[in-house]
Amino acid sequence: MTSPRVAVAAPNLAAAEAGVRLAAEGGNAVDAALAATLVMMVNEIGVVSPAAGGFVTVQPPGGDPVTIDGWVEMPGRGLPPERFGRGVWDVTTEYGGGTTTTIGHGAVATPGALKALDLAHQRYGRAPWREVVQPAVDLARAGFPLGPTSAYYFGYTHEIIFGWHEPSHAVVHDKTGAVIVAGSTVVIPHLADSLELIGEVGASAMYTGDLAKLIADDMTAREGILTREDLAAYQAVVRPALTVEQNGWRLATNPPPAVGGVAVAAMLALLDGVPAAGGWTTDELCRLVDVQHAVLGQRLAELDAEDERLLAGRNVLELASAGDLRALGSPSTATVSVVDDGGDACAVTVSSGYGSGAMTPGTGIWLNNALGEQELLAGGVHSLPPGTRLTSNMAPSVARRSRDGAVLAIGSPGSDRIPTALAQTYALFVHGGLPLREAVEHPRLHVRVRDDITVDHEADLALPPLDLPTRSMPPHSMYFGGVAAALWEPATGLTVAGDPRRTGAVAISPAV
């Protein structure tokens, strides 16, 4: 069987090269995306880990697109009421202009990303699972240079979030006690062994096996509420992707109960045909602001009849009305986008939140703080019933063009800027006709709906007069996401684009 060629967009070169390696070993786009994701769970420290949550969206060559939901759940099965509300505390850092989050063992939600990766491989992968995991094992065992994104984050959080738990503190500080800097070689004790076990037996190692026991026992000792019952009960869920058909393309994105894909679909429905050609005209920019304001601000009741018909005709009006599209989840996210020349496309987005600061002894696995994302849990850190899946803005997406079978994989990190970054990039590519790289690099705006409403925009995007206040930021600001996109067209082959707003890397299999 001939190995397909792949195009990979990932947060770092090691992850991108892992994807190309899997293709050379007989894997397809799904195998490549999973391998790249596992690598970034090793080396994008402070951002993601094997105990993350996430989503995998797949467009197989001969089937319908699906999203595999591996997002986090509220834990606490079998615990008495007095166990809840403990093991947590709030911290405030200057990261992101000032951020308050809840950390500690009690902030850890039931992780699901690894289950989603495993299930995606079972359904759509081609290479053996052990080979998919092996690049991550190799990297963890040899060590890796600390990347600039992690180094920047640790500059704010190395003590307040990652300094209170002994195994965690030892990784992010050198022998003198100083925080590690970009380029420092990082070796996380025990992580390679944990990944090797996962490669041998699958994700079950972390849900019902030896790793599950270590995680649950440490939780009990540290007043966490994640139990062995929670891990054993967790299941990744396969859902039909939410689709939007425009200009010969069918975009497939993350469906409910997540809200990110709903926001993308609603924006694209309202932007149908916009921009008409190239970049945004003055009128089209006004339309873009109105659309983002309507969707993110939930001003759907104020839409005119034509806009209501656009949404209703695409079956997203009810979804958009029901979901809290202003949820600010997933602040620390990483994404991988892969296509192959056989017509497969796969996009993966994963997150560990801001990090709980806890690393389970003997595993090398950092734990998420998804319960500490205060915008998602208005009733408090332990306010949901055990087993409830949290909401998310993540929207890994794939698309297929009907006339020739071309496929696109696209995703972005960026909290509430994920939907706006993806919708703008996709609209510029599909409607505006910009080449993929130009669509990714084009200046962006984002209607920020918090306590007030402001149109944030990059300085090289000239805004017309608006009724809303505006805030200018430098061109290619990290604030506006970091779109990773990969494209295969039968006539022209493989194309890949990384966003200059984030550190990242792209790779394409060499021609044979």
C-alpha cells in the first residue's frame, strides 16, 4: 500500500515532523495528526498534557465528517458531600493582562483528550497505535528544548501555579531555583514510561490501568475529587459534525454541547458570500463587526428577517440561541491540522486550561485545571453534577470541496477568539478567494464581549467609523489566535499555512 503524503500545521517543529514521520511509516492524515498532538502534549508544557481535554474532527475520504468529543467532565462520583469545595484556591497573575483562576488538585476535571485520540485511531487510523505514540515517547525520553510559548507563560506562573507542588516545581526550575528559559533542555521524569505504557495498552492505561490508580490515589491524598470511578466511566463521544455549505465547500466543525463550532457556523451563515473578492471592503467590515456582535453578544433577537432566515436555513439559529457563546473557556489551547493526498483531513484542538500546578508523582503527567475556569462555572468550582461535560470554545474543523474532492483542515487556539479567527480565515479563503497563506495572515478583528463591548483589531486593518469603541493592537498580535491550516487539492497538491501570530511549524511529506 502506497503511503500518502501529508501536510501538517502544528505548534512546533517536533510535532510537525512527527506527523510526517507517521506518513512515511504508512499512516494517513489521522495518524499524523494524532502523533503530532501526542508530541505537543510532551513539549508544549504549561499549555497541554496527556491529562488535557480536546476534540478531534475528521473528514474521511468516503464518509461523513465527525467530531470526537474528548472534552473534560465534572468529577466526583461516589464522594460524600463534605469532599466537595476543598483542595482549591484562587490565584491572580499578570498573564494576559491579568488573570484569576482556580488551581490545586480540586480544580482537576476528568480528562478526555487521550480517549478521543485513541478512539479516532481505532475508527480512522491506519498505522499501529504503538507507532503513533512512539514519537512522543522518544521526545520525552531524550528531552526537548523549552519553546517560547511555554517560556513566556512560565515567566508569569512558574511559582504561583507551577511552584507549589514538588514534582511540578522541579521541572520548571533549574538547580539554582530559577525559572527555566526558552531553549533550556527539559526532561520530565517518568513521562516517557507513562507514554510507553499508553502505546502498549492504549488510553485505558490512564482510565482503568496503572496510571489511573496513581492519579486517583494522589487525588485522594491531596483533597482532589477526581476518582477512579470518574476515570473508568469516561467515554469519548462520536458526534456528527455541524456543517455549513457555502460556495461549493462543506465545512464540518465541532457540534453542541460545545459552543465554539456553533459560533463559527452562525458567523459563516451570516457572512455568506462575504467578502465578495479579496480582502474586506468598508461595508464588509461593518458587516463583520455586526455579525460578531450578534453572535458573541447573543443579540440574535435583534437580527432582521433575512438574517434569521439565513441562520434558520442552516439549522444553527436554535443552537446559537441555546448556547452561551460568550463562554471564555480553554485559555491555553494548542491545535494541529493535517490533510493527506488521499483525501483525509483531521483537525485536533486540546487544552489543559491554565494548569492546576499538580503533577501526579511517578507519571510525569501534569493535570488540568478545567474546573478553575471561573467563567464556565458561575456556581462555583464544584457546582455541576459529576459526569457533566463542560462547555468549550474549541472548534477544530475540516472541509471538503464538492467539485474535486479537495480537503481542508483548520483550527486555532485563542479562547473566545477561536471562532472569530476561524470564521474570518475561512471566509477570506472560500469567499474572498485568497490563497490559504494570505487568508491566515490577513489582519483580523474581534468583537470583545465582556463587561463592556469593544472592537479589538490589528493596526493594519483600517476600520470604518463604528458605533462601538475600538482598540488597536500590533499587526499579527498573538491575541487574535493562531490559525493552523492544511489543504490538499487534486490539481495543485499539498499546501500548509502557519499563523505568524503564534510560534508554530509546518511540514509536508517529501515527494517520492
